[in-house]
Amino acid sequence: MMKKDWVHLNRVTDDYLKGAWNFVKYVEKKFGHPEKILCPCRSCRNLSHQLVNEVYEHLVIKGMDPTYTPWYFHGEDVNGDEEMVGLNVGGDAYDLYRAAFMNDEAGMEEPTQMAYQKFNEHLNDAETPLYPGCKNYTKLSAIAALYKLKTTYRMSDRCFNGILEILHDMLPSPNHMIKSM
């Protein structure tokens, strides 16, 4: 079980630095030493993968997202006491699968044909470049990044839809930017 008391300490203390380091090393080992892991800092909020050392830097500079409990993207069971065994919950595909086929109260539910199609759409969106030749964003990562801005700056739906429409028109054609939520 991961210790969590360090997240409430002053970020310049040795105990905080050691706790943050142990956290990233634990996650790295738990998930088979991936190049990148989800970053749970106050800015990234588990919406982007970062290099392990960058996650550590983010935790030291920005701090852990205080709303992130339990640490289920980093191996902790939803109940908060036990670790998940044998399941790589850090991957994008698993996150999409979880969104498509799980509900919060009952756990797994039988996937319907519509849910299966939606899941496949999300997988395709995660692979589809935002526009031909785009190397920085896929359709899904662009939408997630923009939605993160919407929530961070508390944009109204009307404002956000207006921005989406303008972005769609600004990007080279053809593009996969949605025009509204």
C-alpha cells in the first residue's frame, strides 16, 4: 500500500521529496517501467502522460492534485486500502474501456452493441491525427486538452462551443476538430 501522508507536507521538506520520489518509483515499477505515466499534479490532473522524472518535478513544483483519491490510476484499489493486482490501469486503452463498459456503482456491466461501437470510436479517435500531418494531437487528445482548459477556466458551454467552432475553421482542411460538445 502506498503511503500518502507526504502529500500534505510542505513541498520543500525532505519527507515530501522522498514521498514524491517513492510514489513515482513505485508506479514505474508497478506498471513495468513505462517511459511515461499519468501525471497527478495540480495542473495535469491525470489528463496527460509525462516522463517519470517530469512527474516527480511536477509533484515537487506544483503539488499533488488534492482531489485525486483514491490513486486508482496509479495502482490503488477504488476502496483505497488494497492495491490492484495484475491490471495496468495506467494505459489509455484501459481508460477508454473503463469509460465505455464500467459504471461507478456496480463495476463491470455487459457491454451493449452501442457501448462497444462507442468504445471503438474512442480507440479510433485516440489514433486519428487532428488533421493530416499533425504530429502533436490526435482527435481525442485535442478534445481532452481543450476540455481541460474549459474546466480549469470555468468556461460556459456556449463560450466553449464558440471556441470549438472557430478552431475547426482555423485548422487546415480536412480536420477532425469537433464543432460543439
